[in-house]
Amino acid sequence: MMYDVECKSDLLSGATLVVRLPEEDLDKKALYTILEDKPDFILPFRYRVIDGQIEFTYQLGSYSKIQYLAGDRHPNEYAEIWGSVLIPLFECGDWFLRPYSFVLDINHVYSDKNKNSVGYVYIPSMKDCSNYHDLKEMAANFSRQVTVTDSVLENKVLRSIMTDFNPKTFLQMLRSGISENLHLACIPPQHREYYVQKALPMPQQIILQQDYICGEINNETHRNEHKSITSSDIIIDFHPEYKSKSSTAKSYANTSATRRRKEKNTEDKKSKTAMRKNTLSQRNNNKKTESAQHCSSVLGQESSCATDLPFSTFSAQPIITADITQSTSYEQDGAWLRLVGSTSLPPVIDVAIDEGEIFTVGRYDSAVGRQLSCFEFERTTKAISRRHAAIERFTDGYNIIDLSSSAGTFLDGQKLPPNTPCKLDAGCRVSFGNCGADYIWEQ
């Protein structure tokens, strides 16, 4: 990239990005347009002239890295996220902006969960600060972190990125992929293969809902009529031939390949569980005394509320319920958060990430029905947001970032400004909200 993006963090003013360019490189027309129209896909900024240099300061505020949105998405949600990322690149000409004046780096693409929008760093320069290679690399990195529940659609995305990637045709492919597969989400899994193989007609209700999602309904009357349609309103009228062949459909779902895949997954899970139990047993046998001394010296009187949870009683098995993703397991090497707050919460949060990776903390949302964060508290846990905080690992240690949570994240009693990285030191106290989710950071 031609211009360096300098990241600054301040507990008072929050996180900012600073870019400097020579005054003669300034695209005055683009700058004037941005200041007048304020496109919502560009991070808010201020600028000043210093010794022949233009210094742009971008204030993150409620914007957090789009990487924190990592996880599986349903096809229509997946297409919506991709659209918010790519559409500004081929519509920016309406503002007299240039596509390659965007900083096309996944580390500098941001999302505002309150506005449901994406914010870019745009450098109003006459010279490009990015190129086509940066665009493909950004798309590839994004596809690895934000995935889709439809494996067929995901494979199409990867192939498109690896070949002649073009944002506009890519989005068209994405929407057509949803058009082909959206109705399958409404059909019970055990019946889908037969339904597709027989090429049975798509129910009319689903066609209408599908067209509405893909933005293809132009008639105002039809648009208003179908806005009220939701997934719960869709009634599938199966083809008569399909109804009479339900037993055949079941046989398709129970193929030997499916059974072998399930058996393999079960064996892998058993193997991983056994390894974690052995690790836990060895740690308890060899390090009980050392751990007790370490816990006493670091926590002092703070650990009195957790005395009913001795180190040797930590389970290597996750707590499994219908809608709980709390876990009490952790690896011997690495970093973790040890509970010193309410004893009803998980005693340990294992932060098992490598350098450059991100670990997110949140609360399970039964309305979504799937895990959104790497670690999630129970859905009934108070003061924890669905996407509450993130922990990043870098060469010299770890940073923690509050993701504009409603109750805030606290480090040694001080509330962190949103989206501002703060270094984690061994023995520091991390609090998620203000209702007892208090932990000591250990590594």
C-alpha cells in the first residue's frame, strides 16, 4: 500500500487511524464531496495541513473490525454482508471517488453494528493506495472468517475469488446461488435430496419470498404485499408425487457415506476429549501445589468468592444444554481467564488462539439459534451483549477490545472505550459488564 495507516489507542479519546500524504497528491474534488455528502461507507475523519503534508485522522467510535463478525451465516444474511462490503467499490463513482483509493485491507474494514453498515478508510489522493491484488486478498481473508451454512454456495464463493474476481459479477453469482438454494432451507433435511433429484416445482410461496430477498420485485403493490411474508408464514405444498415417495426420500438421506462421516466425527470428538482429559489429569497431578501458590499470590483476597471451585475440580467437558455454549475447559499452554466473580458463571474461559487470531466473547442468543462468538455465556446471563468483547493475540502478547457492548468491558476497574485495543497483562482483572462476570487474566 502506498500510504501507511497508523493505529493509535487512547483510553480517553478511543481508537483512531492516522494517514499522511503529500499536499500535492490531494484529490480536492473527492475531499470536497466527502465533506459535503458524508457517505456512510466511509469512516468519519478530520484533516489538517502540517508542513506540506495532509494528515487525516479517522475516529473509529462505534466501528469495530469486520473480522469480529466471524462465524457462520445463513445464505441471505451472508449475501447481505458481502453486499455491504463490495457495493461501495463499484458505486463510489457517484461521489467522484476512486475504487482503489479505499484501503482494501481486512484489518482496516470496519462494521457499525448499531447502523448495520460497513466503514472504509478512504484516502482522497490522486494516486491509488490499493490495487487488484489487495482486493482479491481482502475478499479471500473475509471468506475465511465469515462463512455460510450452505456448503455448495461457499464453494462457489471460493472458486469465484480464486479466479477472475469481480465485485459486481460476484454479487450476482451470490444472489443467484441463494435463488437456487433458498427454498431448500424450508424443506426438511431428510427430504431435500429427493426433492432436488426429481426437479419438482418450487412452491409459489417460496418463490415470492425468494424474489423479495433478492430485491427482484419491482411492482410496488407486490412489494408491499410480500413484506409481511416471513419464514414462519411459508407453507410448502409438496408435489403429489413427492408425498407418495416419502419413504424413498428417507432412504436417500441415510446413505453409507453419511453414516461413515458421522462415525468419523464421533471418533474425532472422542479422541479430542480423551486428549484433553489426559492433559487435565497430568496438570492436576503435577501442578496442584504450584497452581495453589500462584492463585493465592495473584488473586489474594479477591479469590475468596471462588473458594468453592478448587483448581482440581475443573471439568474437561463442556456444559452441554440446548442453548448454552459455556465451557469450563482450557489447554495447559496458552492463556485463559479465571473466575473471581459470581460462582454461577464458568470458572475458566480458555483463550486458545495463535498469533494473529481473534477470540470473541458474547452471550448466546436463542433467537439466532447458533453460536456467534468463540465463547458464549448462557442466554440468561445479565449485562453480557451478544457480541461483547474480543481478544487478539500478537507477537508480544494479547489485547482486549470492547465491541460497543451495552454494559461495557472493564480492565482493572476502568471502563474501556469501545473498539479500542488495550493490552492484557498477567494478573489483570477483566470484567464483562457489571453483574459478576469478573475474571483474572493468566497466560
